[in-house]
Amino acid sequence: MADLGKPQNTIAILQKYHFIFQKKFGQNFLIDTRVLDKIIEASKITKDDFVLEIGPGIGTMTQYLCENARAVIAVEIDKYLMPVLEETLCEYHNVEVINEDILKLDIKRLVEEKNNGKPIKVVANLPYYITTPIIMGLFENQVPIESITIMVQKEVADRMQVGPGTKEYGALSLAVQYYAKPEIITKVPPNCFMPRPKVGSAVIRLIRHQKVPVQVKDEKLMFALIRASFNQRRKTLVNGLSNASDLFIEKEQVIQALAKLGLNFNVRGEALTLEQFANLSNLLTSFSELSTTEMENKYTL
Ligand code: SAM
């Protein structure tokens, strides 16, 4: 089969199937063999690996993945791409295409069934409109994953990698860094895609931590604190957290916790590291445990 990384081959197959690009699915197909080679190299795929590709499109990167991996599962939402993929992947016997919305698929179960629950590698040129839910879904649903190598919007790649004190730092940075070690591999300009996206892109690799880098008693609370802090970025942490309707935290508790952590009471969330958010969350958990015990004592006396 002709290498679809070459623009003339992509054009030929698109014309053969009278394919119409669907903007709502974020369809920008890769047409640069050097970028494809870089993604494969960065993902460190070997013949032992089971790979999940999200959004294969016409199968350009899928062909590269099939050449290098033991098995590939490619999940594509657009039913009009099914006959195209049947043709472009017909030479490979280590690939299965699933016509589904990745956000509706139980990926953990899929990995259980297809790879005996052993860790997989995820490789994708993601549809940009759902980058964050896809990544967070993979991590939060405890899908066994070794690494994720993905093409995303350049700004989103930056947000995943930065630390406190930068304007890109936010809830996504903290969530990604809690689960994985991010590393931007390369920037990719719009002319490497068909059609050209309006934004610059970047390939980023997230290697999952063997052990999370901070100890948190209540992960859900920590992420709720993080979300509340960045939802109200301009506010101090004390005001941001005590105003958040889903948190039920008293201003006084936040002030006490910050004092214990040696932080100023007018600090903003954007100044806190992941470790400081974890410590803050643990202190607030122990305050609420304390008040529950106090309440129980009061009523059993
Ligand atoms: N991998 C191909 C390439 O590199 O040329 C295509 C990448 S294109 C940026 C994103 C692909 O994801 C499209 O084929 C699109 O139809 C598919 N897609 C969009 N939303 C999806 C979803 N919710 N679930 C699965 N695939 C989706």
C-alpha cells in the first residue's frame, strides 16, 4: 500500500472515496513522513507493544503503527472512513478498527479483553476539540497505560508541561503532572496537515509515573481544590475556595491550612506547586475528619 504520509497518496485516496472533511470531528490528516517518523520514534513502540490509536482518519499513522507494534486497535468515530480504512489497512493482520466515539468506549474493559489488562501505549493525532477529556478520561478511569504520545494544539502541549508562575499553568498542568511526566517532542506547523489547521501543533509524550509523585488522602478533593482555584484565577485562594459552591470549605479553615503550610493568606492558586496542593488537600481532609469526630463525640455523649 502506498505511504499515505506522502500528500499525493492522501489526495488520491480522498478523491477515490469522494471524502468530505468533517470540521466537527477535527479532521486534519497528517501529510508529512518526517513528522510520522518522529512520532513513532518518540513513542518507542516495539513488536511487544499493544497500541491504541485514537482517530486513525484514513489510516496514515495506523500503517506506521502496524509496521512497528505487535497489535493495534484504532478507534474512529466517522463511519465514512470505515471503507477507506478497510482498503488502506488491508495488508495488515495486526489491526482492528472500531467505529465508535472514544469518549463513549470503556477503554479499561477493552484493554482487559484485548491485552489481558497489561499496560498499553496510546498514540494519536488527536481531534483537538476533545483533547482534555480524552487525556483525563484515560488517566482518571485507571486505564493501564505505559505512555501516551500525541499531537495536540501547541498551546495545550505548553499547558501540560509548565509549572507555577507562568500564565499557561493551570488545572491541566497539575492533572497531567500528577499522573505522568510530560515532554514536548517537536513543534509541527500547519502545513504538515490536510486541511491546514488554524493553530500550531506539537507532539508531546506523557510517560505514566510508576508511583504518583505526591501522597494524597483524597484525590477527588485535591482536584476539586485545583479546579476551584483556577476557575477563579484572579481571586486569592482563600476567597476562591470558600466561594466554591461544591466545596463547603470555611474561609477560616483555608486560612489555618495556609498558615500551617507557611503560605501567605493572600496567595493565589496559580502560585502553588502540585505538592502544595496535595498538602493543602490533606490538611483540609484532616480538618473535616476532626470536625466529624467532634460531631460524633458531641452526639454520643
Ligand atoms: N490519525 C489521522 C492522521 O494523523 O492523519 C487523523 C487525525 S485527525 C486530527 C483526528 C481523527 O479523529 C479524525 O479522523 C476524526 O474523525 C477522529 N475523531 C474525532 N472525534 C472522535 C471521537 N470522539 N472518537 C474517535 N475518533 C474521533
